Amino acid sequence: MVRKWFQGDRDLKILPTFWQIYKGDFLKANLLGLIIVVIGAILLISISTYLLPYSTGLALFYSC
């Protein structure tokens, strides 16, 4: 809002402008969060499947 005021756009409706900006930023932030969670899940699954045979609990089954 303040940015638009400094740009010279003084006749703004505060609440509709706020909600429009809020909705756009909310969707962007959640999309970024979803991407980070998916990458984290892929890394977690990859690392856990790589380290699973070398864990002490399952080493007994692989040594036979």
C-alpha cells in the first residue's frame, strides 16, 4: 500500500487492494513451500533407502 502511495497512486481502496496483494503473495508462498517439501521428501526417501541396508538393525539380515 505504501509503495503504491509513493508511486503517486493516492486514491486507493485499502481493503480490496490489500486482499488482492495478500492472495497473490499467499499463493506464491504456498507454492514455494510445496516445492521445498517435495524436494525434502525426495531427499529423505533417497537418503533413507541408501542408508537402510547399512543400519545396525538390518545388517543381520544382509550378512546371511
